[in-house]
Amino acid sequence: MDLEELMQQKAAAAKQAAYKMALVSTVVKNQALAAMADVLEKRSSLILQANAEDLTEAREKGMKRSYLDRLMLDENRISQMAEGLRQIAALPDPIGEGNYSTIRPNGLEIRRVQVPLGVIGIVYEARPNVTADAAGLCLKSGNAVLLRGGSEAIRSNQAIFSLLAEAAYHSGIPEGSLQFVETTDRKAVDIMLHLNRYLDVIIPRGGAGLIRRVVESSSVPVIETGSGICHTFVDETADFAMALKIAVNAKTSRPSVCNAMETLLVHEAIAPEFLPRLQAAMEEKKVELRGCAQARQICPSMKEATEEDWATEYGDLILSIKVVRDLEEAIDHINRYNTGHSETIVTENLANAHKFQRAVDAAAVYVNASTRFTDGFEFGFGAEIGISTQKLHARGPMGLQALTGMKYLIYGEGQIR
Amino acid sequence: MDLEELMQQKAAAAKQAAYKMALVSTVVKNQALAAMADVLEKRSSLILQANAEDLTEAREKGMKRSYLDRLMLDENRISQMAEGLRQIAALPDPIGEGNYSTIRPNGLEIRRVQVPLGVIGIVYEARPNVTADAAGLCLKSGNAVLLRGGSEAIRSNQAIFSLLAEAAYHSGIPEGSLQFVETTDRKAVDIMLHLNRYLDVIIPRGGAGLIRRVVESSSVPVIETGSGICHTFVDETADFAMALKIAVNAKTSRPSVCNAMETLLVHEAIAPEFLPRLQAAMEEKKVELRGCAQARQICPSMKEATEEDWATEYGDLILSIKVVRDLEEAIDHINRYNTGHSETIVTENLANAHKFQRAVDAAAVYVNASTRFTDGFEFGFGAEIGISTQKLHARGPMGLQALTGMKYLIYGEGQIR
């Protein structure tokens, strides 16, 4: 069987199972999630053995240490995966919830209810925990799933997947609802991106390269996730202590994640006083600063920021800094360079806070808080499948709700039009 | 300036205007819609003259009568367009509505509010009224719009658009919010489908060919609309009089539209009694019937239905008919061949009605009513931009709500993570 046929077969099996999945009760889904969590812990040695083989190969290929760290599993990380599944079981089931209901003048009763999307394709990179997270979230929301993980984690993913699928089917989940692509052939992804007949959506999880590739080539609808060029704007009236605390947190608490700050904008009226303090605080945290010309007049030891810096997600201890004339210039800069993720203003001015929130185009717009809060748990949704940076369907942290769609149910007594 | 540059420029101008559009008040938007409606009626001679030129060219090209009918405008149709804009003005403004609000344990206040999508691209075919409908709906929902109509209606569309844009800007709508592609070069569409930097969504409105082309090539997110292979399942316990009334209505009241029935499924227990009556009723309405082998045993004068028939949207007075063993076979057939639009069961059996509604995968699933009701006005949403047959973002008739997205507004007092 060639790859095209193989992928078609998996996707078609998922589609068939999806019709049954839509009818599975919450009780059965939760029992399955509990069994899936248990089996990961009980059979952890199997996963660790597969993971050791993946790690050996990755080391031989000379992968970076940060990469190896993402790939590596231990008992603790496996327990976290299991805990994640248990948390998903504890979340309310979104399926069946109604959000519109009316009786029309002709007597037709119309209800709109939440239903699963159908089959969700997940394309992801090195972290093997995504296998469990994604399978759990898709299952709880009544969807079938087709998983395609990174080739470097293939053995780990395969081991996790096999345990999960067996436990799920044993608990009454329809056979075929969980599908995993075992091949490491990159062409599998290209094929997946065009399985419109079977897949209802594809969600890429990984680096900017992967996401761009999926968005650009997929004819299946995509939910774009991940990349974050997040800004902090320190307004004229900002409380300096608060601004410094927020800026340091947004930049340094976890620089590699998408809700970390990449650029700080500061009002020109306070820049001469604020920037030297910021520089001191950031240098203490080993952050490299790159400033615009005006910033460098104030702090000459900063490197020079180029046009490219404004459009770069460093994911590292680097911060670009720009002095702006006013709120409007800050908003314009953000709307030009941001990726629609998270933005914050530090201000004591009510009108400016309000205007910033209305005019800045991003999933999450903060006043006087760190951008680092953009996260499913922090927002109160529980586990998330990613952070959407597009506007269609889902925006910001995507919990179970984002994995559902709608359906209209209409009751009549013979009405015709 | 080449076409690529021209399209970029238009889309960039729309994007710039979109930031301002998001802040325009409902009052200003409604005044603009009223002014747009008025100008269409007051300057109708200008539109009719442009339309006459389009019609002359279309006739010279030998276009079909049904095509010319869709292209043709008269005073009455122009008044309908104006009336449509006035109805949009009367609809509630969806922007700013909140649908989630919480205070987190750390004191962060999180609200989720409805916001415009940004810039909406509309690619459409012959009907010039789409120019006014789409411009009106996008404007009311706070979006900028880039319109690309069919080349055969270029003069009509251009005339309508110019009047609308002038009236809108005069009423305080930000300049640039309304963009129209004047060129008839087909390449303009291909360019549009990749303007990811500027366009937030593309909605195609037209025939299956156009929609397929957009879905397959666009890297901008697409909302798929339109095609409808709708079924009526006449269950064992159906009231025959009701079933006949619904079937005749669903097939013949307007056979060219997407919510018309294409295939009738009938339970084998009642087929021998029901099908002859159906045949008589349909033949009275000049409907050509194509039956499966079992149906033709009962009504030998029916043509034979092939595999292709089950997958065809006739859009015409043709009906395919299949006898099924039971509810499950009906559901399986529908889930295999439908396009996710509208399906109905005629039954007196509660359990079957319930199961049909849960198991059939479509935007609208009816019990004892004609599929012809799937429509924005009939559902109580007012004017619609199309009927979504995909599951992501919007499903079924898309009113103003479907042209909005979400944004999280977060207030803090210096919280860090």
C-alpha cells in the first residue's frame, strides 16, 4: 500500500468512527480518559524504553540540548501526562450544550447545539506529551483524531499512542477514533493537508516553520497557533515599579514561550527616566537590549535595533526597545508588527487603557498585567490544544470549546415554505 | 502598477481602515447604511445604464437565459437591494457583546467580547446584488471588505460600489473600508487568495466550481458556502400526506437553490405504498425521477439511478430515490453523500427522530419539515452572507454574528506570572 492510500485509509477510518464518537456519553469518555491516564503510569517502562531509543538517535544526529530536553521523558513527565488526562476528564463536556433556541412564527422550533467538529488532524513536533494531550482533548470533545508527530519522537509517540488507544477502546470508545501516522516520511503531512473529504480541521503545533508550511499548503481548514511577537507599552503615566516588574516577568520568566514579550515600547516623556532603570533590571537578568535611535541616545550601550528586530520573535533573552511619541504610535507599531497574540499597556490613565484595549488587534489585550497569562489554565479553561492567533473560529487559548462546532436541530409538524 | 501591486495596495488600504472601522459606533454605521440605501434608489439610472451594457455584452457572448436573468437589474431589484441595506441597519450590532467574564483567583479580570474579523474578502459571481448585500453586512459588523465580483457584471458592480462607497464615507465610515477590484483579470482572484497579511477570511459566493477553486487554493482562511445535496428520509411511521407535502415542497418550490432536496430515501416497509403516490405527485410537477433497483421494481417507469446520482446536486427538477432497510441505512447514506447542508426525516417515531438528529452530520437537521427553511431570514437572523457547509467558525446560515470574532480584554493591577 502506498503512502497516499495509507493516509486515506486512516483518515477514512477516523471519519467513520467520528460519527459514532459524536454519540458517546460523557461517562464513557471520562472512564476512557481515566483508563488512559492509568495505563501511561502502569506501563511507563515501555514508554521510557522507546524514548531512550529516540534520544539515542537524536544525540547521534547532534541535536541541540534544548531539543533533547523537549524530547526527553522520565517518570515525572509521564505522571504529568497522566495528570493532564485526568484534568481533561474533570472538565465539563461541551457537547450538547445549547446556545440558541427559538420558536419561529410558523411554529418551527429551532435549537442550536454544540457538536464535535468530526475528525481533527494534529501535526506536531518534538514534545511527546502532545500525543497524550491532543488525544485526550479530542476524545473529550467527541472528536476522532489523526495524529502526526515529529519523526524524532516517533518511537515515544508510538508507544504512548498504542497504550492510549488500547485503553480507550477497551473503555468503550469506538474503534478507529484514535489514529496515528507511524511513518516518518515527510510526504505524509502534505497528503494530510489535502484530505478534505475526511478531516474537518488541522491544528499545527510546533515552530514557525511548521505552522507556515501548514497554513500555506493546506486545503483543509487550519487553526493557526503559536507564534507570538508580544509587546509591552509603558505609557506616560505608568507606575515605574509596576512597569519594571511586568516587563521583567514578560521577558524573562520563560523567554522561549509564545506569550513572552519581544518588544517594549515606551512613551517619550518618560523614556529618559525609565529606560536606564529598565536597562539595569534587564541586564541583571542577562537580557540583551536592542534599541531604536532615541533609546540609544538615552542608553548608549544598547545595541542598535533594525527593522528586522521589530518583526522577530526571539524566543530568547533578547529585547527590542522603541521610544514612541504617544499612545497612537504605540498602537500603530503593535498593529503593524504583532502576530495577534498578547499585548499589554502599563498605565494609570483610564482613557488610554480603554483605547489601547479597543484599538489593538490581538487575541488578548492586557492593562497592567504581564502577557505571560495568555494560557488555557490561567484563563480558567483548563488544558489547551494551543493558542490561536487567527480570528476565525477560535482566538487565544483553545480549550475543549474550540474543538466543537454547531448544529441546528429543527422540529416541525409538516411545515413547508 | 502591476496586478499584484494593485491587489496588495487595495488590501493594505482595507487593513488600515479596518483598525478604524472597529471603533465606529453603531449610530454612524446605521446612518451610513441608510445613506447607502437612499443613494441606490436616487441614482438608479446610473446603475441601470451600466447594467444594460453588461447585459448587451453577455447576450453577445451567448450567455444562457437563466444567467442573463441573474445579471439583470430593474427598478424593483434595485429597491430590493436598498431594502436589504435598511434591514441590515435595523439588525442589532453584534460588536462589543460580551459572552464570557470572570475574575481569576489572582485578581485578573478577564472578559471576552465580540470584535470585527478585520478585512473580509468576498469572491462572487453574476448577481450584482451581492455587491450591496456583502458591503452592507461587512460594514454593519465593523469589517473592511475587499469585493471581487464576476467579470460579466463588472460595470453594474462598479456602479453600485461607487455609489455605496461615496455614501458610506460621506456618513463617517473610514475611507478605504470598502474596496472593489475593478479588473476582470482572473489572476486577481489567485492573488487575493494569498493576501494572508491583509485578509482575515475569504468567503466565496457562487457555483460549485468557484467554491472548489477558492477552497483548494486559498492560504487565507475560507468559509465554505453553498453546495447542498439535501435528503428527505421518509420513515416507516411517516404520515404519508405530510411526507408528500414536504417532499414536493423541498424538491419543487425552488429547485435551483442549495436547500432544495436532491435525494429521497424511503423505508422499505412503506416503499410499495408510498412510492407510487410520490411518483404521481412529482410527475405532476414535471420532476424526473431516478430510482434504485428496489424503487424501480415498485415504479418501473422510473429511470435508473447510478452511483453518480447520489453524489449530484441537480439544482433542477430531478430527484433520485433510494429504498433503505432502516433508519441506520438512511443515516449512513446521508453521512456518505451529503454536503453538510440540510437533511430531514419524516416520522412519527420519537426515538428515530432523536437518533436522526444526533447522528446525521449536517448544519441543519429537521424533523417533519422541509429542508427549504435553511436560510438566514427563516432562522431569524435577518440577512445572510451565505450558508456555511463547513464546521469551523460558522455553520448554516451566516448572519452578522458569523462576521465577528472574539478578543480577550484583561485588567490587572500589576499581576505577573
